Amino acid sequence: MPTTPSRRTRRTQLAEPEQELTTPAWAAPASRAPLAPFTIRRRQPGPHEVLIDILYCGVCHTDIHQVRDEWRRGVFPMVPGHEIVGRVARAGEAVTRWKAGDTVGVGCFVDSCRECTACRAGEEQYCEGEGGPTWTYGSTERGGTAPTYGGYSTRITVDEAYVVGIPKGLPAAAAAPLLCAGITTYSPLRHFGVQKGDRVAVVGLGGLGHVAVKLARAMGARVAVVSHSPAKRDDATRLGAEEFITARNAADLGRQAGRFDLVLDTVSARHEYDTGLELLRRDGTMVLVGLPEPAPLEARPLIARRRRLAGSMIGGIRETQEMLDFCGREGVTADVEIIPIQQINEAYERMLRSDVRYRFVIDLASLKA
Ligand code: NAP
Ligand code: ZN
Ligand code: ZN
């Protein structure tokens, strides 16, 4: 991680509350309640912070899990949104990395302890400091008491060390989902060593899944999609998959057993894990990134071919920038459906029906109007 000021310095230099910026947003007032207009306050940028005018924010299935309090640690009112692309409006006087007018991104976390072994290794998402990483929404500000609010709002103030640059040439709306869906799938593909020619199966063709297909292809892998939605077959091919496996078709699955080096499970709903495990070759790895309700796990498919089961959570700031630069070079972005914020509740319903091709992205101009 590049040099950053100590927490004490940063906090004592934060702006006074009266200088806070009244900011329109949309929030879930309570667990499972529909989202509605809400007003939040953003701080003026401190010396090491930037104030970002948000242009676009992707809609991740995590937003739905959180708003419905499925992980049971929601903080309400909740302003979701952690796939943020915007333009730097103002930079604090000590900021060195960004300047007004830069197109930048903010992902799932906005701070961390900066001192633990994970932070020092540039894996801030696994911060072992008190409270772990400061999530972009649903956390308490580090060293403060205010809740953090996400990207379903018109602006955000973030320490420059937790901001990434969007490569020129990537369209802002289609790049926004890379801040979560992109890094969440890029990181395990890299960490588990996917090489040119490797066989990768992506389970679930949603926001994460469709970006995973593009990234794995761009890394030279031979990709298959495992989906419970037969209507997505043509899209899977268009996105770069060589094969389409119907998740509920035992014969289809049986033919593919033992063929894959890596399986990436992105499914958001409770499902059996053996289906994916059976696809792995001997010593292959299945990585869980989807976070549904718990489901039982059988030991047999793991034991049978010395397979491994792993998990992975987003990625650190350095790797997020690496991923964005990779996407810039390879021309990888998300397939997006741009919506005004006023359609957010309907968008959630459609995502729950797997009816999105393949990521909703909110145009925050709809909130400024
Ligand atoms: P999404 O766009 O809603 O896609 C989820 C996909 O899961 C759907 O498109 C569908 O694919 C499949 N699916 C949905 N319901 C299903 C069911 N009943 N049975 C079988 N498959 C079903 O969600 P997302 O934004 O990609 O997020 C996916 C999951 O990853 C969520 O649980 C989210 O919280 C989690 N997540 C984790 C991380 C991390 O760091 N690990 C980061 C971001 C998100 P098919 O139609 O192709 O079957
Ligand atoms: Zn997400
Ligand atoms: Zn830490």
C-alpha cells in the first residue's frame, strides 16, 4: 500500500460538522422496506480526501441481501451502492494521486486499519484491525460514530488511498460494475492461478458471472457457463463461453464431470454445492464468491478427487487498480442496463427473478434533476 497518513493525523484534520454537504440519496428506511428518497450529509474533503460527484453506481446482489437484512447485520436507514464511478470535484490540499476532473472509482470499502498484516499486504478487504474494513455502506466511519452511506447518492468523500482510477477509454457506466463484480471475479481467477488454456466453469450468469466469463476469456481460459436459465445460452456464447451447461440437467452435468480446473460459484440463492464440485478434475478448486443462505455440504465429492473448496472476497486496492488496467487493455466492461434511481425497487425484483442482462447501473443524474 502506498504511504498513507496515520489514522490520528487523518481524523484530527477532518472537517467540522457545520461544513458538511447536504446530499440527496435513496435509502431503505428499515429491513425489507422499499427504498425511498433520503438526505445524507457528506463531509468536506479533509487534506487526504477527495470529494467525488457520483456519475453511476452499479446494483450488486449484495445490496439486495443487505437491504433485506439477510446477513443480519444491516444498519438502517441504509444507502446501498458500492460500484461507484464518478468525477473528482475537489481534492484536499495533501492529495497527490487525484485532481479535480479525474474519473475515479470506489468499491466495497472506504477505509481499513492500514496496520495489520492484511492491510500491509495490500489485501485491505481482509483487514484484521478492529471492526475489519470500513465498508462503503453499513459500517461506522473509522474513528467516528456516523454510519457510512453508499453510492445511491450524488457524492461521496473518500480518502485518496481508497480510490482507484478508471482507465481512459472505458465507458463510465459499463465500468462501474467492475468495482465489485469485476474485482470479485478477477481476484480468485488470478489467486488460484488460471492460465491460458485452463478450463474454467462459471456457475450463475448474473452480474458477477457474466464479468467472470469475460475476464476468464481475456486471460486465455476455456470457459463454460453453468446456469439454471436455459434462455441465457446465446448470451453465454456471445460473452465468450465455449459451453453452456444446464444446472438442472443431470445428463448435461454428468457429461462434464471431472473436466474443469477451476469452478467459480457466483450463485446468490441457496443451492447444492456438489453440482459444481463434480465438475472439477483431480486437484481442481471450486471458489465460492456468492453468499446465499447456508446449504449442506457433502464430503464425498471433495474426497473423491482430492478437490479443494475455497472462498474469496472482492480484492484489495492495488489489485482493483490492476484489474481496471487489465480491463482497459482488454476492453472488458459489464453489459449494463442503465436505470434512473426511481426504478431501483423494480430492479431489485427483476434481479431476484434472474431478469437482468447483466447489471443494472443507476444514472445518478436522475437524482440530481
Ligand atoms: P445476480 O446478478 O443476481 O446473479 C446471481 C445469479 O445466480 C443469477 O443470475 C442466476 O444465474 C443465479 N441464481 C439466482 N437464483 C438462483 C436459484 N434460485 N438457483 C440457482 N441459481 C440462481 O447477483 P450478483 O450481483 O452477481 O451476486 C452474486 C452473489 O455474489 C450474491 O450472493 C452476492 O452477495 C455475492 N457477492 C459476493 C462478493 C464477494 O466478495 N465474495 C462480492 C459481490 C457479490 P443463472 O440464471 O445463470 O442460473
Ligand atoms: Zn457487490
Ligand atoms: Zn487492517
